[in-house]
Amino acid sequence: VGILSASDEDATDAGRLLFSIVAGLGDASLGAFSLDSATGQLRSAAALNFEAKSSYSLTARVQDPSGATATAVLAISIVDVNEPPVMAALPQVALAENSPTGTAVIQVSAQDPDIGDSITWSITDGNVGGVFAIASQTGAVTVAAPLDFESRPSYLLSIMARDSRGLTTMGAVSVQLIDVNEAPVFPNAVVQVAENSAVGTLVGAPLEATDEKGPSALSYSLVANAPGGLFRLTGRQLEVAVAQLDFERESSYSVIVRATDNGQPPLWAESRVTVAIIDVNERPSVVGGTRTVAENSAVDTFVGAPITATDPDLRQMLSFSLDAADDGGLFKINPCSGQIQVAVAQLDFESRANYSLIVRVTDDGAPPLAASAAVTVLV
């Protein structure tokens, strides 16, 4: 702290003076310093804290060999030195995954020994993905981004407290995420199956939901079927249950499939599955029968009514032809209308009274399909 000096008129007493502390302002003053009796060196004897006591007052005495004394009052001022903040112990924190943004995580705190000093807070390490934030003025740690136990179950955050003059203190917060059961994700889907499919035909690819615990944690059920129970579900696979699929009657159906996990409590998600029926070319049908025509009829004379044919497929074009006949080429048929006509004017009842024709009708599908019918022509 300093060296006390004293002088003595007696030359023989030089270098034989003894120093001591005889009084102080308060008990703390006496114990805070020590004085070397021979040299007068004043030293601190305890930790000095400006914030606790900024000054001391001591009475020092000097004595010569003859016992004569003199005293002096020492005023000692403590110089304030910047000291780093002292951070409170940081506990481990348990936090549920999926906690919303802004959820409070922990309130960190620190004390600065320097009176009136301010503290600024920051996270310096461990904040992977920036999922946490700390209020720089208050030390409040909150959730800043989505937390996912499956992606990262824990964090170790390094927290810094900095005073206004740049001294810092570090602390660590361990954040352990709590696994929370989450509902599966099951998007809507579109699958296809051909019309006229048999029972057991697979309808599209197996359906697939996703779950944090993996596919083995899920079970599937059909909760809303098409009218007439047209479909069934085996595991994840949709199948034809009733062989009544007809594109021309209904080109699509909607069913709802539910995926349920094995969590506690179990959670589920539903997918609206659109079943698109694929149009398949179907064979036309043709009606034969009997037609009559007068003998001696001229070429192009109509032989009864046109042949009728239908096709289950919408907007199909049908064409007619004579497939086989024993008429010697006496008849022909209009390929568009199905009208049988006289081709050669040689019909004679007395020579022959009836003929057998085979009429074929062909659609324009891919591949084209055909049907035939027998027609008897009476002359």
C-alpha cells in the first residue's frame, strides 16, 4: 500500500524507530492492513472490495527507543477495479419437442460485483440450427425454431455474460428434449385399376404413410369405402373386393384409409384415396335376325331394316361388314349404317328363297374388337 516514514531529532535513534497501527475506524479497518514495525511498510492483510468498503482510516504510531511516540492518521482510498460477472449455477432443462416458438426455456442470471454495471447475454456455442434465442438484456432463453427429438435429442448451450467494460463469464445449459408422440403424415393419393378387374386385383401400389418411429409402427384400416363395398384393404394394399368396376358407369371412386401409430396415446392420419378406373376396350354386340326383300329388286335396294349394334364404350365408332355368306355376292352392307342392300340384281324366288349371311361389327378401340351375328334373308 505504501511505506510510512518518520524522523527523530536524536541522531542516535535513526534507524531504531518502531511502527505500529494503534487504531482504526471500525474493527474491519484494523484487520484489513498490516504494518512492518521496522520498515513502516503498510500492506493489505485481507481481500479489499471497493463495493463493500471504499475507504479506510487508520492511526499509525512511531516510537523511538526511549519510548517517545508520535501518531498520524492514515486515509486509505480503495481504487475500484472492474470485475467479471458471477453467473448463477445453471440447471439441466427438460423441454418437450414441438414446443412452440417463444416457449420459455430458462432464465439465466448473474451478479456483477461492480456497482451499477450492466450485463449483456449471448449464446456463443451449441445452438445448432439456431433453435434457441436469448434476450440480450434479460437473459431469458426461449425457443426460436422447431425442435425435433428424432433429429436431435439434446443441446448443450454455452451462455456468455458480458459486463459493460468487456469482462465475461461463461456458463453451460444442458437442454434435454422430451420425445412426444406425433401423428403420422398420410398424404392424399391417386391410384388406378382397370375396369372389369377380378376380385383380388391390386389397386395401384401399396399406400404409404410416414411416422417418426418408422413404418413398422403403423397399422392401416379402410374407414370409408366406395358404394357397394367395391374395395378392401390388405395391410397397405388396396384391392378389388367386388367385380363390378365399369368405367362407363363410374370413372372414379373415393375411399378413406387411416394410418394409426403405436404411440401412447395412439395418433392417426387419414388419406383420401382417389381410385381412377381405367377404360378398357370392350367387345361390341350385334343383333342378327331375319330380313326380307322382293325378288327382282334393283341394285342398292334396302334389305329390311339396318342391322343394330351397340358398344359399352362411349364414343366408339362401329363398322359393319359381311364376314361369311352363301349368297354368291348378291348382297352388300353399308359399313357405317349397317344397312344390307342388294348388290346384284339377280334375286329370283323360284331359284332360291333364302340366304344366310354373317354380319361382323368392329369397333375402333385399341386393339379393335369385333362381334358377329347370323342374318337370314328371305326373298
